[in-house]
Amino acid sequence: QVQLVESGGGTVQAGGSLRLSCAASGGTFDVMDMGWFRQIPGVDRRIVARISWRAGSAHYGDALGGRFTITRDLAKTAVSLQMDTLEPEDTAMYYCYLDDYKRGRIWGQGTQVTVST
């Protein structure tokens, strides 16, 4: 069964850091890119970061590039999102995704990030 498994969410105080990880399993992949969206209740998912698989180019949403860093592991078909200087506004459910040339978009189950004041 093809799936993305996420880990690393939790609760942290404002100014702290968290690292999210996401790994693909259950099949072979021809990856275009991987990344993260986040969502708060009642609002559409918004892009946090994505990384192109072959070139390794990283792109960030909402000016997050100064605090967030996305990296990839080609051998493990995995991505990580290092989140620093977290703010209460970063509180959301974070979803990993993988865009595969043949399978289309695959979503992870989501991991909650809560930033307290």
C-alpha cells in the first residue's frame, strides 16, 4: 500500500523549533516534487514548502523561507521540514505530499503542530 508516513509534530513554545519528517513507502516512485501544506479549521490548505526532486530547488509559501527549511533524502524518498522561531500563527495541521509522474498527488495523514505563547 502506497503511503506517506509523517512524524515530528507536537507542541512547542513560541520561539522554539520542530522538525517534521515524511517518508514514502509501499511502492516505487517517480517523484516530481515533495512538500508540505498546512491547514487550520475552516481554511483551505496553504503551501508551506516544496522541493523539486531532481534539482533540489526549494520554494516556500508566505515568506516562510527565513524560518523554515525543507530538505530531501533521495535514497529514502523522504523530506524533512525544519521549523525555527515558531510563532503561534504557525499552529496548524501539517500535511506532507508527494507528486509522482504516474500516480499523481499522494497525501500523508497529517501531523499537528501547536505553538503556545
